Amino acid sequence: MAEIREPRRPVAEPGTFARLLTGLAQCLKWLLLSLLFSILLEWIGMVFWWEEQGLLHSRRMLQSELSYLEGDLRRSLMTPEPARYARALAGEVHHYLFELTHFVDLVDWLALTPEAGKSGLRRSLHRLYASIADFVLAAMQITQVFAVRLAILTLATPVFGLFALVALVDGLVRRDLRRWGGGRESSFVYHYAKKTAIPVVIITWVLYLSLPFSLHPSWLILPSAIGFGLVVSITASTFKKYL
């Protein structure tokens, strides 16, 4: 006797608002992972790579990142004063993460030397903090470096848009030439190029935000923007001939 199968219920697809929330959550996740990874790299470097520099390494990184803005990026489409914008963002991040949470007050309290003759938990906490003080301060400074780099990437967003626009026009022109010239259509290349566009941007952001040393942003952002534009051009040129 044949079995009666129940009809499958259609799966509801997420709406536009749900997709926006999902995308925002993904962005926050990658930013948080980049911050944690950059702090971890700094701590490892303080133990193995730049042990002599110690806390000065993260401080010099912060100065170098700001010098790039003050020297080479004096104007932007998004703000007339990029350096001031980056400093303000770093200050806001420090305020919300460390001042509003009273983390700075806790650090100052732990750094104070207990009065002579007193023992107990207060002295034990002071000794514990004294052994990791440089790592705690380095993490706070790396957070500011992260904020400055985030500001630089935000200011560089129009570069990706410009390369994407030029690449889109070039790709559509090559698509029309392929359409009217009888060229072959490859859905395989189209789908893989389409899936590569967003990861190119994500890898650029994560890599730049997590670098354990100072690097001029042009050395990373421009090649990534060119790669992003190339992917957009391939996606547009391999789009199906007939809609």
C-alpha cells in the first residue's frame, strides 16, 4: 500500500528588515573578532617579538596611524578633517568601553600601592595587577589603534564605491559585446565571482584591523579596492545574456 506523503510546507524567507539585522550582526561579529585578535597578537608580540619595546610598541602604533591621516589624508568626501574625525572616534570608543564601564577607575584603584602593614585581598589584587599591568594598558591602547584604523577604513569606503562603479560599467559593456557577438555564457564563473565580492571586503577590514604593526593604509586598501573592482567587473560581464 502506497504511503501518503504530507505536502511540504513552504519555508518563509527572511524579509528585508531581518536581512538588515542579520547583516548588522555579522558586521559587529567580525569587528569584535578583529579587535580581540589584534589584542591577542599584541600580547603575543610583547612576550616573544618586541619584548624590549613592551608597552611602547602599541603607543608608537597609535602615533603612526594618526600620522598617516595628518600627513597623507587631509581631505575626504565624508569629513573635511579626517585626523580630527579619527581622534574623536578613538576618544568615543575609549569613553564608552573604559570610562562608562568604570574600567579606568578599577585600573587606577588596582595600581595604587596599598598602605604598609595591610594585607589581604587588596594587596593580592595589587600584586596580580602589577604583573599584568603592561598587558592591560597595551590592550587599551590597541583598542584606540583599532578605532583609528576603523575610521581610516570608513573614510576609504568611497574608494571601493568608485572602483565598483567603474568596474560595473566595464563589465556591462563586455556583457553587451558578448551578447551581440555570440559569446559563451558561464554561470559557473558568475556565481563564484558574485560570492567572492563581499569576502574580499571582509578580509580587507579584518586584516587591516588586526595587523600587529603599522602599515600605510594605501598598501592594503588600494590593492583590495582593485581586487573588489575586478570581481564586480567579472560578475557584471558574466551575467546572463537574456533577462
